[in-house]
Amino acid sequence: MTSNTSLLRAAGFAALLASSTVQAQTPVTIGVMSDMSSVYSDIGGKGSVEAVRMAIEDFKAEAKGLKVNIVSADPQNKPDIAATLARKWYDVDGVDMVIDLPTSAVSMAVGQIAQEKNKVALYSASASSDMTGKACTPNTIHWTYDTWALSHGTGEAVVKAGGKSWFFLTADYAFGQALERDTAQVVKANGGTVVGSVSHPLATADFSSFILQAQASKAQVIGLANGGADTTSAIKTASEFGLVQGGQKLAGMLLFISDIHSLGLKTAQGLMLTTAFYWDLNDRTRAFAKRFAARNEGRYPTMSQAGTYSSTLAYLAAVKKLGSPDDGRAIIKAIRDASPIDDPLFGKTTVRIDGRAIHDMYLVEVKKPSESTKPYDYYKVVATIPAERAFRPLADGGCPLVTK
């Protein structure tokens, strides 16, 4: 009897411990709002969901007392749909943080709601530098790249290499307009001129008329202020029309490794671009990329997917430190206070009061087919742009938080 009683007591104590462990788990819900089917699906999409999942696993969230759930949806790159979805997620579905957020207009719509609800939004896929300027909030972080960094990286290099006259082919929404604006400022500051521009709708099916206008401009450089499938379609059309063979150059102001893979090295060789991440930089980036590819149909991570992974890690660390995901502003402050972060993919990363994550950027050139020796071996690193030069100075952005 004594032995049986002891066993029962032990079993009851073990059950109590297990129950306590379950009760101690802090619930956290992350919403991945990404383009799952359109022009930016290769940049984020299902790969971004996988990146969040990998971050949760690598953080060992459950062992650290966090029970993390993931939900995902496609806002169709429309700010009104994104805003409606964000309100439902925050108010009804218990989402604590929204991440990825394709297109700048989508990001700014969700960011304002995050501020209103005191939740968190992490921009890992969108670009406009306005998100840490006039549209900055205490509830958001812009993690991966922005139009200021892209324009100063690629634009400055191309102008200094002799590309003095520019014509822009621009996506007709917030991101494209910001990218053209920021690049034009760099061109003019370095002694170049902008001879004209033409805007096109998102997800344009036929770039023929736009490329003809670019050719007719006689500009030395055609700046592609667009992204995703729009950029690759424009480059393919330019190749068909012999734009480069005619003596003009293409400058892809926002290009991802998925774009280069789609184009192929024969078409993309020689393109200069600026990126926040390349999988073949060091042992840590290579290890992550190979794991990611094994889980993502062999596709290597874009800088946006890398940014989604890294910003999720930083978010989880802040939630763990505070013991709750409920106070969005406190979460953002905790991430800032943890700076500089030794990020596994971006290296030393500091988050500023305006929400800008500061880290090194890289000016790269796309390899010739003969120079590529392994899968996704697409870039030659031309220069590392130090973090302090890669992004806009804090005082120049116009973020209202900077003066508070």
C-alpha cells in the first residue's frame, strides 16, 4: 500500500508540474502578411512564413516559456485590404505582431493600426524610407533595407562610374515614388541629371511602351524604380528591345536573388545592385541558407526573408525579457535597448528611435555564367557599405519621435 501510495503521489506531483508548465507558457501570435500569389511572392510569400517558423525553432521559444502561434494571409498588395485584415487580427484573433508586409503602402497602413492598438508591426519586405521618416511610429521597426540605402548604394556607384544622365521606370505607388525620389537626389548630388521618367501600374503585363519611352530618352542609365516580377519583366523586355546593346545601361534599384534566379545569369550578368543580405557572405549565412533551401523547395533566401527571420528573433527575445507581448511600445523599446544585436544574418544591428535597423549593406555585381560554380552563386561583393553610411542620418528623416 505504501509503495502504491508513493507512486500515486509521485504521479500526481508530476502531473501538477506538467500543468504548471503549461500554465506558465506565454501565448504569442505572429501574423505573416505577405504576397502569396502575385509579383512579390518569390520575395516573401511562403518563404517568409517558413522564415518565421525557423526563427521560432532556433529561438527555442517553447523551452523559454513562449507558446508561439503563426497565422498568415495575403493582403493582395492593397492597403485597404491590409488595414481590414490587421484590425481583425489585432482585435479578434489575438495577433500580437505582424511581419513581412509587402509594399510600402501596405506597411504604412498596418503600421498606423499597430500604433493605434499598441501592437507591433515589423517591416521586413517593404522599402520606402518614409516609414522611418514622416510615417515613423513607436510601434514599428523597418528591419531590412529602404529606398535611401538602395539609392545611395547603387545610384552613387553608377553615377561615379560614368552614368550621368538618368531616366526612371517607376512603379506607380508609394515605394516606387520614394525610390525614384531618393535615387534622383543622389544622381543630382553627384553631378548627374534626370531627363525624365514614366510610371507604370503594379503587376504590369506588358512593358513594351515603357521601354520604348526609356530608349527614346537617350539617357545613359535607365533606373528601374520597381520590384519583384515588375523588375524582371522590365529587364526581359529591355533585353528583347536591345536597350543595353544600344548603349544604355540598366540600374536595378531593388533586386532580389529570386529575381536573378528568374532572369538567369545570361540576362542578368553585370547588373549592379545593393542588398542587405547575401547567403554566401560567411559561415552563419551559408548555414542558414542551406537549411532554409531544404525547407523551401530548394530556393535560397531573399534579403526580405532573411529580414523576417532576424526581426522575429529580436521580437521573441524582447517578449521573453518582458514576459508578455501585450505592450507593443514596450516591445519595440526592449529591442532598441538590446542594441547592438549580434544578428546571425546581418551582423551588428542597432535599432534607432525612428525605427530604423542599422546594419551593413553590400554593393554587388551579378556574375557571368562562367563565374558561377554552385546553386545560387550569383553575386560578387564589390563593396561593404558600413552601417553608419548605409542608411539616412537620424536627423535628416523628419521622424517626429526624434525630437521627443
